[in-house]
Amino acid sequence: MKSFTTVKQFVKLASLVILSNMSAYAIIFTISYPIFQDKRLIVLLGIMLTSGFIFIIMYYLYRVTKVLGNVKQLDPADTVLMTKIHRQFMEFPQHTLIANLILLWYMLIPSFLMMYFYYGYTNIYYHFYILFICTFVFLFFGYNAMVVWYERTYPLGRFGIPVAVQRLGNKINSILTPLVLLASVAIIVIVFNINKKFYTDLIDGHVKKSLYAAQINIDSDGSDAELLRINEGNTFVTDLNGTVLVSEKQGEARKNIKDIIVKGNNADYLYINAINLTSIPNDTEIHKIKGVYNSRPAIMYVYKSEKTKRILVNFFYEDELYKSLYLSIFLLAVSLYLINFIIWFITNRKLKKISDPIDNIMPAITLASKGDLTQEIKIVKSRDILEDFTRIFITFTGNVRTFMLKSKELTGSLLELSTSIEETGNFIKNSSSENAGMLKDSTKMVAGFSHSFSEIADVSQIQYTRVKDYEVTINSLNDSMQRVSSNALNVVESMKRVETGAEEGAALVENTFQGMQNIENFYERINNVIQLISDIADQVNLLSLNASIEAARAG
């Protein structure tokens, strides 16, 4: 559905362009030829426009469908398909321009042949003049259509479609050439109309001046021989009924004008103008009539004498009368063709010098945007800002390339360093595992010490109670146990120290569970406590021994 909509949009755009071409052709044809007076031309124009439109729209639809069909199968990994699509987008506007020119020739050349051989329009110079105008107008629309194509398809490139991007020189050429073409058309049309006015006035003045003597002669009823001798072109005289009284051509005398004028394949209006020349007003003016004579278009200068009731007709075949005019227009058209070709050639050469720096650097910029800085850029010496841009870009890519090389070296160094760090990390990891095991064992040992200290504290408390009891007993034997009393006091103080040491040991155990930073100090204090306990144990044993002795004595 989406592809159908896209095709529909392209066809809509193409239809507008084609209709513009067709409208321009129809307008030029209508102005150039008497289609409203010659109905055959209307039919011919309608047939050519209809068939031409069908031909070009079918061709355009075929091309668009083919391009979009490949786009639908777009695969960035398929370089062959991507190249094919890019080529199709590049060739499309050029082929369309050529197709429009073929369309023009398809409509004009058969029309000219039909008009020349069957419709009586035998002025080949004039046909070429019309061909020149139509060709340049079609080229104008064609170049504009190319610009529109590039502008309308350019956004598709953002979606990964390999569209053709118009180059700088081509774009300038697409803008400049249509202006030159329009200027050429304007020049030849203006020159043609000025020359036509000048030539026709000059010829009309000359013919009417030569007819002045014949006008006097026919008004004075002069001799027919003298009348025919003083005029240029072809002359005959008729009465008011159209009967030929005298003619330069033998066999026409006494015949009606309808019998001597042969229509041939010319337009009806020319024949009607010729046979109705007797109906011109009765005045002193020489009337100019465009008619037909002997199957050829003719310009007739007619004078009706009110005095003698005769009509003087002096006629010239149109292609012979205006041969110089149409030949000059033909030569002008050929000259403009050559001038436009020369302008186009020189412009392309100049634009190529302008666009070459951009065209040369664009592939490198494209590859650089993808990370490839290995492309060698050739400097085109254009001696302008484009050359400066190229040189700056070359310097930039060189700096980036140097930076990348240094980054590569730094990356290698960092890689080596990371390897060393990894090895160190592994060592630390293994050491940490071992230390964790040792710490776990130490924790278990400390927990055991803590439990032992708790038991010692309990035993010490019991011993302390017993000692207190002994103290009471010994106090009762104060006189005999001075030495025992002194030792008992020492035992009490030692027991307090044991209790304090036990409490400190408990606190130390708690700190050990929070961290092992002070393990070494803790171990030293444990040794002190153990030594103190050993001393206390010795004193307790001694005290017990003394108490036993004193008890034995007392007992």
C-alpha cells in the first residue's frame, strides 16, 4: 500500500510536468498555425497530444515502478543491488529528459509531414522555426524537471536509499541552461516578429507602389497588354461577377475565378478568401488577401475599380514572396542552436573547473565519514576557496590519521598495562582468598579464646568468692595469719585485674570481629593477659597452700 502511494505521488508529479510540456506545445502550435480556421489542425493536435501523453506517462510509470521495485528489495549488504539502484536514480532524470525530446519529435515531425504533404503548409523554414521554439521550451521544462527530481528524491537518502545527488556543476548548469534557452526563444520570437513586420511592410509598400500605375490604367480603361506589363508577380483582371477578362496565363480568359483557382489540399478558409475576392469594398484602397492559387498558398493584392467595374488581382506565392524572411529566420534559428551549444559547451567546461574540486573531494569525505582515511585526495588548482577547502581537509585528515596512529600506539601500551593489571589482580585475588581463609581460621581461634576467657572469668569469679570466704576466715585468725592476710589482699587486687583483663579481652574480641586491623596488637595483649593469669594462678595456688597449712594448724 505504501509503495502504491509512493508511485502515485511520483506519477502525480510527472503528470504535472508532462501537462506543462503538453500545454506549452499546444499554445505554441495554436499561436503558430491557424487551427481555429483550419479544423484539420485541431484534430491533428488532439491526436498528437493524446497519444503523446499516453506514451510518456506509460514510460514514466514503467521507470518509476522499476526503480521502486528495486528499492523495495533494498539490502545494504547487497552492493550489486545498491549500485544498480543508485545508477537508476542517476539515469532517471536524464532518460526522462530524452524521452520528452522524443515525445516532442514524435508530435512535431509527423505533424509537419502531414501538414507539408497533405494540408498545404509547405513553408519548411517556418516549420523549422516552430521546431526550434518547441525544442528549447521542452528543454527548459526538462531541465526544471531534473532539478525537481533531485530535490524530491534527496530526502530518501536519509533512509539509506542510494539516491543520486546532483553535483554542483550539474545543478548550476540546470539553473543556467533553462535561462539561456528562454532567452534564445525570446530573441528568435522578437526577431521574427520584427523582421516579419519590416518585410511585410516593405513588400506591401513595394507591390502597392508598382500597382499604382496599374490602378490608374484600370480606372481609365487602358489597354490590357499595358496593364499586364507594368506589374510584378502574376496578374489577372475580372469583372464584378468573377469572370476573368484577361490573364497572364493562357486559357484562363473568359473563365470564372472559381474555375481557375485550384484549392488542392490547402485549408478551406484560403480557398473561400480567394473565390470571394470580388466582394471587397469599392474604394481606392488596395486590399491584401491571403488565399490560394494553383494549389499553393498565395498573397493577393486586389483593387476594385468603381469606374470601370473591373477587379485587378496581383498575386504572389507566399513561400516565394517571404522567402528572404523565412530564410533569415531559419539561419537565425540555426545560429542560435550553434550559439546555445557553444554556450552550453563553454559553460560545462567552466563549471567542470568549479565542480572538480568538490567532485574529487566528496568521495574522500564520504569514506572519511565511515572511518576510512586512507584515500588519497588530488588537489585541483582552482585558485579559489574550493582549493583552500581541499587543502584544509587534507591537513585535517592528516592530523586525524596521525592522532589515530598515536591512539593505536597508546592503545597497545594500555593493552599491555591492562595485562599486567590483570595478572596483579589475579594475584591479589588469590592472595585475598588465602588471607580470607586465614582470617576465617583466626576468627575461629579468637572465638575459642573468647569462650576460654569467659570460662576463666567465671572460674575467677568463683575463686574470688572463695577467697572472700578465706579472707573472713583468715581475718578471724588475724594475729596468726598476717602473712596470709597480706597475700590475700594481693590476691584480691590480682583478681580485680583479672576481671578487668577479661572485660578488655571481651571488648578486644568484639573489635576483632569488626576488623582484623589490630590483630597484631590484640595478640600481644592476649599474651599479657595469659601471663597475668599464669601469675594469678601461681599466687592462688600459693594462697591455697598457705590456707591449707593454716587450716591444719587451726584444726
